[in-house]
Amino acid sequence: MPGARVATGERVTLRTAETADIPFLQRAGANPEIRIPLGNPVMNREQYEISDDRNAPDKFVVCLEDDDASAGAPGGGSDSTGDNDSDSTGDNDSDDVTPIGFVGVADAHFKRPELGYWLVPEYRGDGYGKEAVSLAIDYVFQSHDTPAVEAEAFDFNEASRGLLESLGFIEEGRKRKFMFVDGAHRDMIQYGLLREEWESEK
């Protein structure tokens, strides 16, 4: 199951991603509803390696716990991607934990940190993503002496762009025809959020 708690909000918890989480991350990441908006290739489990290098990206599993966790959580033998493999989440304590997504923080050690995130489709639209990204922003500004955090979203990904804008991110640029995704060349929108903007937003 996901590792140590990093941050807890009203409904979701960020936990460190551990090796035992790789099957969940790999299967969910292969889902076209997640993979296509991210522009990511299908990756095998080895490509999801969890590194202990201090300069590696911080990787967090977004979880529901206790009353918010689904009946199909680890003890129920089913995970949120619909698979029934018991190794998808594991369960090494008594908490009822359901992994529902991922948040990553890249480049925090040597330039402006960049956020990446996704939720499994059945948990979208209920505010879990916004809460998870908000917790990640708090983590970045508390853990790193950086003046800003950034994120990117394809121009067609209105849900992700709306999430970032609802948290105060400002559009800073556009990479035109940045990547060939789902049969077309897509623009990538660059967003940024300054520390002082986040503090005033809070």
C-alpha cells in the first residue's frame, strides 16, 4: 500500500509512492482516459521505478482513507482501476486505504518545481483532484525554498486547465504543436503560481 503520510486534507491524503504501488500506477497510467490527456506512452512496471536518489521526483499516491475509502479497497480485493490483483495496493496496516490517483513534483532540487497529477476516472468531478494538488502545492512551498511552482496541460484538457486556474495558476506561455497526441499535434499550455500568490489565495 502507499507509504508514509505526507499531507492530509479534509478528504484525501498524500502518501509516499512505494515499490508496492507500482502495479497500481502502471495499470492506471495505461488507461487511455489518463494516458492520452497526459500525453504519456504506455510504460511497463520497470519504467515506474521508485528511486531513492535525493534528486529524483517526489511521487505521491492520492488516497482516500477510513470512511471515504471504497468497499473495494485493499481488503476487498479490488482496486480503483477495476483489477482484482491483490498486489495492486497491498495492505500493511489496519487503515482502509483506497489509492485514487497520483501527484508528482519534479525538478524541485534544481529549478522551479513542476507538478504532474491524475485521478482514476471514477473519482473525477468531486473535488479530490483540486484538494490533492492543493496539498502538493503546500508541500512544495513548505519543503523547498522556491519562489514559484509550475504545471502544464494540453490545450484540449479543459478539466486540468480549469483545476489549475481555480487554484490561482496563471497562464505563462504556450508551446505550439508541442506533441503528437491522439492523432493530432497539440499545444501545451504553461502555468505558474508564485509563492506570494498562493499565500494570498490561502
